[in-house]
Amino acid sequence: MKDPQSNLPTRPDRTATPEVSRLLLLTLVAVFLIAAAAFAITGIARRVHANSELVRYTDANAAPPVSLAQPVFEKDAREIVLPGNMQAFTLAPIYARTTGYVKSWSYDIGSHVHKDDLLAVIETPELDQQLAQARADLATAQSNAALAKITADRYQGLIAQNAVSQQDTDNALAQLRATNTQVNSAQANVHRLEELQSFERIEAPFDGVITARNLDIGQLVTPAGSTTTPGAGTVSGSKEVFDISATQTLRVFVNVPQIYAPDAKNGVTATLTLPQYPGRTFHGKLVRSSGAVDPATRTLLAEVDVDNPSGELLPGSYTEVHLNVSTNVPALIVPVSALILEPDGLHVATVDATNHAHIVRVTSGRDSGSTIEIFSGLAPGQSVIANPPDSLTDGELVRMVTPDAGTKP
């Protein structure tokens, strides 16, 4: 017989619901963790990529920017042109040798003077009184010496008659010697003051031109080396009162590169050109050299003398000295700005294929002001850094502004 309740619907099993909920929760947590991990990995990857890009950008821009210059190959030349400096053959700064006031002066700048010409007169009233006092002291010493001589002679006559003691005679003779010494001392003091008084007259030591005048009437002048503090209207002893230059012949000093030193012989004729006389040339003669190469510049100091009877050549002028040479030396011309001065000599910086700088030592030739000759240390066609920074080191990575199109000097 069928159960009357068998047709009723069956109730769901309530024991399975917590397990399903737990499974769904775990699934959601896993999905969230996976998403979070993916997001974190993506963020880290982006940050690592950004950091690597920043490192690459920093490395690329940290390298100092440089521009290249292509040296110009110079053909052999039989003549070298060297910068020279003209100087007076004789230059004398004249200082005051006594203290006093300027009474008068006779020559101004540009005046031609002859030897022993009177340039200025200084009034020295104190010195004049000192000289008068010294002469009076000399007269007193001479009188005392004369009296001491009479006394000594008298004692020597009396000692023979046993009228005076030997002690008194010795005292008289000693007094005579002392007074004679006083006379010599007073005479020397008079001569000293007379010499100082002679410096009241400032005279020209040689024929020449006055190139400086640093005194005026009424000014107080002090001798060279004086510790007097100069005030208003005072010419200090550390400053010359006149400058005189002998300009009949001028000296021109040039620095001859070591490679041309054998050609710098005495008697070699030199041609001079000056910017204020375009198209004109002046002729001089190399008269002497230092006989040694300067280790700092690797040049030989030479002197060229040039006659200047008309006075148109002025001391202190810049000139270019043209010398004929017998040695043909090929050279590369580079900008002066490319040179690096080190304690061991001149250097230039080159760049290799990997953009790394290399500092090489070079031997230089003549310097024309903006460019300079390089005789050794640099290969033809090898570019140099036009303006190397002071902090540049050998092997340092550089960033070329114009990697392949270098500027020519």
C-alpha cells in the first residue's frame, strides 16, 4: 500500500549550503589575489622599465657635450712668423733719492733729452741745515785735533827732560788719535750729506725720451725705500718720478719653437711688420738668444734689434717677426682653445669610435693667436675636441654635439 506522503515534494539538503559558500568565497579571494599580484607585477615592471630608461637617459646626458674641430694640414714653409714685443733698448725708471718739495721740472712726456740734462729740482731745507751742522761739527773736530796735536808734541818734548810723566804723554798721544778719528768721522758725514744734496738735481742718465712724469711743482717726494706714508700731493718713494727710454734702437723679443731653434742664429736677418703700418716692412737682426729652451713652453727666447732713427717705432708695440728657416716641418693647425695645459706640457683631446675621450701630448710650433701648429702627437685626419672642459679625464665618455661634422680652425 502506497504511503500517502510519498507524493509530497522532497526538502532540499541544508547541509550542502555552507560548503558552496566557502567554495565561492575562496574562489573570490583567489581571483582577488591573482588580480592584485598581476597589478603589482605590472606596476613593478613599469617602474623597473622607467628606472632603466631614466638611467639610460642620465648616462647619455651626464657625458659632457663636446664639439670637434678638424685640424688643417699645413704644407712645408720656408718662413715662420712669430709674435714679438718691442721694448726700448734701455729703460730707466728714475726715483727720488732725497726728501723734499719739487721746486721745478723741465721736461714732460714725449720730450727728447740728452745725458745730464736737468729734469727737475727738489728743495731740501732740512737737508741743507743738516749739512751746515755737519760742516760746523767738522770744523770743531778739526780744531780739537789741532789742539790735541800741539799738546801731544809738547808732551813729547817734555818727556825727554823728565818734566812730565810717561802716563801723561801717553794720554796726550791717545787724545790726538781720538780727535783725528773724530775729524775723519765728521768729514765722512759731510760727504754723505753733500751727496744727498746733489740729488736735489734730477738729471737724465742717458739720451732718450721721457715716457712718464709723476711729479709736479709743490709735491713732496720721498726717497726710494722710504717708509713715509704718502698723502695728498705726495710722491711715494716706491713710485718713480720719471721714466726714460732710449729708442734709437729697439729690442724685439720672440719665442722661437724648439723645432726651429737651430735657425735662430746670431746675425740672421728678420723682417718685421706692424699693424699700424700696413704694407711696410722693417728690417732687424737677431743678435742673441737665451741659449736654452724653456721647459714650460718648449721655446727659445731670442732678441732681434731694429734701428729706429726716426722714432716711428714705439716701445711696447706688437709686431710680427718673419724668420727664414732651413727645416721643412709639416704641421697640423688646430684652434688654441683645443689645447690643454698640463705640468708635463701641452695636450689635446681626441675622441675614438666609442665616444670616449683620449688626452694625448703634443709638440707645438708657432702660435698665431687663434691657432697653433702641432708638429707631433696628432695624426692627420684625427679630430680634436675644440673646447675641452677642465674636468675632462682620459677615457671619459663624451657626448658629441657635432659627431662627424667638425669645425675647421
